[in-house]
Amino acid sequence: MKDIRVGFGYDVHQLVRDREFWLGGVKITHDKGALGHSDADALLHAICDALLGAANKGDIGKHFPDSSREFKNIDSKILLEKTCELVRNDQWEIGNIDSTVCLQQPKIAPYIPEMVKAISACTGLEPGRISIKATTAEKMGFVGREEGIEANAVVLLFKS
């Protein structure tokens, strides 16, 4: 049997006015954006954490701390590329990525194909191995009140 690992990633960010909204490596038109040290791309951060967790390499904060000026306003696609490099340096390959974004507004379904393309470019993974689903919080909690975004990701790694 091949050596395989599963990793789970989770990220949340507050939504605020006068901030660009990046999700899945794609700029989305909206009156609010996610607040964070980097570009605050919750989906890419959740994927990074899932990859790092599966490879037993800690979390995104360990490798890209929000206390570092180096990562201030950084494009999270760069963080995902660096994460893939860390994982592959240990001879792990990505089998697939499955993710869910919980966001009341805006509706992101029209952006999903472009997000898949961006994630594919960062990871080298075939688009058919990248799943992005979207849901709302049915107007409950911080997501439902449009105060924030939540993203979850699961990845499968196998030894190359």
C-alpha cells in the first residue's frame, strides 16, 4: 500500500470595507474584502494548512508568520506555491484538493472555474483534481451577518 496522508485546513477572515477581496487566487468584485496581514485569501490559506498538516509540517503561521514584514500584503498564490514546494521537498505529491467556502455575499459560483485555474497553476495539479464548493450560513452567525468568510479544505497526499 502506498504511503498516503489526509490533511484538513480551516481559515476565517473578517470582511471590511475599502479592502480588495481575493478568494482562490481571484480578485472578486465586492464592497468588502477580507482583512489580514497578507491578501487574506481564506481559501488559499485553508488549502495551505491542509497541505502542511498532511505533510506534518505545522501550519501556515509557522512558515509565513503574520509578524513578518516579508509577508505583509503578499499574494497568497505565492504562499500556496511555497507550501507546495515544502511538501514536495519531502517527496509528497498532491492527489486532490476538496474545499468549501462559506460566504453569505457575494455569490462566488461564477468565479469557481477561474479559482480552479489559479489553484491548478500554483499547485501543478490537474483542474479535475480540484473541487471548490460554495455555501452560505443561511444568515446565521458571523458569516450570515456578512462580517466574515470561512473556508475549509481537505487534501490527499501520497509519496512520490
